[in-house]
Amino acid sequence: MRMILFSSRQYDRDTFHESNAAYGYDLHFQESHLDVETAVLAEGFEVVCPFVNDRADAAVLERLHAGGTRLIALRSAGFNHVDLAAAQRLGIAVVRVPAYSPHAVAEHAVGLILALNRRLARAAARTREGDFSLHGLLGFDLHGKTAGVIGTGMIGRVFGRIMAGFGMQVLAYDPGTPADDLLALGARYVPLETLLAQSDIVSLHCPLVPDTYHLIDEAALAKMKRGAMLINTGRGGLVESNALIGALKSGQLGNLGLDVYEEEGGLFFEDHSNLPLQDDVLARLLMFPNVIVTAHQAFFTREAMNEIAQTTLGNVAAWRDGTPRNLVPARG
């Protein structure tokens, strides 16, 4: 079985080679992003393994199919970058990694909260320069405040449990069945507008689907408690990036932590330190002292990387054996 991994780095090679010892697949690693131009590199590979910022639209899938690809094995939970209808039409199966380490992403969200609240980046930079004053570093107790969790799948539930452990009141919004573990901790499921209006911290943990695209836009930001904190470790498209600038300037949004960004493709996972930043919105966001942006690293722990490799290769084995698992249905 020949398999090519696009957007791969050394850490992908390390974890996939280790997990592949149990399978013996012919693995090929390609640093390039998958798109309509690079799809030719997959010719002769039955399995193509894209990452979150690769493109698998209809044009790409048609080229892959012509080259012999029959399985798209996503090494991610999200699948918004795949044209599922085109895949079904071409007879290409799509599988994903529905869960790897929900703790990794949830804990990163908490890290962003603590770093923003206690001004850790500024404080560390200041003490390195010999400035041990405290002006501008005032934070607030998490205990007794309200955390709003949008999306209570596995990651959202872990995040909610951590927030409850800080002594926070947890509000949750999810169109699905309420999570028993969060209810047991005193969480309340409320309408989205109520969550936005009452939460001191709002954290996004829902998938990017048509109904959640720009879930947080100018109108939603206006409904939030003035000075509240917004955290997004889900998908960039959940937040309308342009709307953030005005909310930060006016003080309506008090703090912002992003691990994802809707225009991150071609930017995140790459070193652009010797080049001027071409994304004007992101450049402006990075100028605010109450904003922290990390480059889609919330998933990046040893445990999560190992689970991604093991699940991905296991998905390929199950598909090869005629018992596919973790299939993404044509309509998501």
C-alpha cells in the first residue's frame, strides 16, 4: 500500500515511521501543500493523507482520482477542506481522526487564557530587561467568573471540566445532546445569545460547517459582555477576522487568543520571519497587547501526534480490509 503525506514535517515522519512498524506501508512524505498543482505528486499513490491547510476540492480530487487515489486519509478531525460531494461522485472514500488528544487542545486554550489574563508574555519580556514593576499586569481571578463553552464534543467537555476546576460557572451551547459530565459539574446549557451576554470568557470548540461559519461576527461580538475574552482553538472560519479589529479598538473585546485563523493557509506551519507579513488583518491583530496568536499548535503534543499517526494508519488498514471506520459521510 503506497501512501503520500502532504504538508509533512520531521515530526510527522518520526511519528508515522514509528507507528508504521505494525503495518509496513510504503510511506512517502511531501512538504508541499496539496493543491491543484501539486496533486500530480500523488500519481500512483492509492492513499493520500492531507493536513488541515491542504486543499481537496473537486479539481484536486479529480486529479488525484485520475492518478489512482482511492482513499483520502485525513490526519485531522476537521474535514471542511474536502469537497465531500465530489469525493462521493468519484468513489473516493474519506476517513478522519475524530479524536486524538482532546486534552492537548483544551489545555492549550487554558494556556492562552492564563497567558492573556496574567500578561505573561509582557511580564517575561519585562523582567528580562530588568524591569520588575507591575504596572500594566493586573489580571483577574478566574474563580467565580463565567466561562462559555461553544461546542461540547470531547474537547469542549475537557475544557469545561478544567474551567469548573478553577471554580468558574460554566455555560454551554451545543445543538446536540447535553454532556452529562458537564451537567454533573453544574454547567448550564443556554442559548448562544445568553452565553455571549453572560460569559467573561468565551471559548470555541465546535467544527466548521456551514451553520458555524463566522459564528462570531460583528453582531455576536456586540452581544458579548464588554471586556470579555475570546478564545478560538477550533477552526479559523468560526470567527470573522475583520470584525475583531473594531471590537478590540473599542474595548468591547478585552482579550483575544487565537490558535487558528481563517486565512492561515500558506502562512501557518511555515517560517516567514525574514519576510514582511502580507496579511493586513493578522498584522493588525498582532499589534494589540491584549492579543496572543499561536500558529495552530494546540494539537501539538507527543500524545496527540502518536494518536494521530496510529489512528490514521489504522483507518487505512480498516479501509483496505473492507471494514472502513471513521468515514466522513458525503454530507458531513
